[in-house]
Amino acid sequence: MTLRLLNPKGLYDSSPNAYSQVAIVESSRGLAFISGQGGDNPDGSFSPDFATQAASAFRNVGLALDAIGAAPRDVAKITVLIVDHDREKLHIMQAAQRVLLGAHHPAATLIPVPCLALPQMLIEVEAVVELPA
């Protein structure tokens, strides 16, 4: 694999929080950019429960990975947007992320937002992925 994840000396060790400070993709294989995936169900509906939406958002990222023949270990970076972010939602999101990514901790950014594209959306997750060989 040509994806290297680092927590450089002198920077906060972010691995307990399920992300790395730096992701290096040394590859000619290409990158894929997965659009923000909301916490919607296959029928397009949304649960009003944040934990359910978080699980669905990461499930949807997993479905996009499957569609391009990639695996969770190929994710170089994720960006997560959370409506009305707080510590409880952070822990719920991290648990949902670990279901998909396990011990793989890509570079990550979390952005608290007042709202998303649809009023019922509570979370959105996008990913940058190294394409498999």
C-alpha cells in the first residue's frame, strides 16, 4: 500500500480520536473523491436520531467504497460535518466511524455547521480515497 498515515513528533497524537494528522498518498493509481454522504436510509428518509444518521452516513461511505472497488484502508482523508456539534455527538460519530474504518485512522476534519443541504440532515461525511491497483 502506498498510503502512509502519520502523527508527526511535536503534534498532538490524534490516534485515540480516530484520525491521523497527515495522510501521504505516494501513488500513480489515482484518487477518488466521495461526495458528502448524509445519514439517509436507502429510501431517502432520515431518522431523527443522530446516532442512527451517523451509522447510516458511514454505511453510505462504505457503499461508495464498494462501488469503486476500494476498501476502508484506502481512505486517505475524511471530512465530517455535524449540525449543532457537541461532545456527545463527537463520541457517537467516532463510534460510527470505527464501525467502517476500524483501527484505520485517516486524516480528518470535523466541521460544526448550523444546517446541511436538507433540514432533516444531521451529519454528512465525505472521503478522499486512493484507488486500488
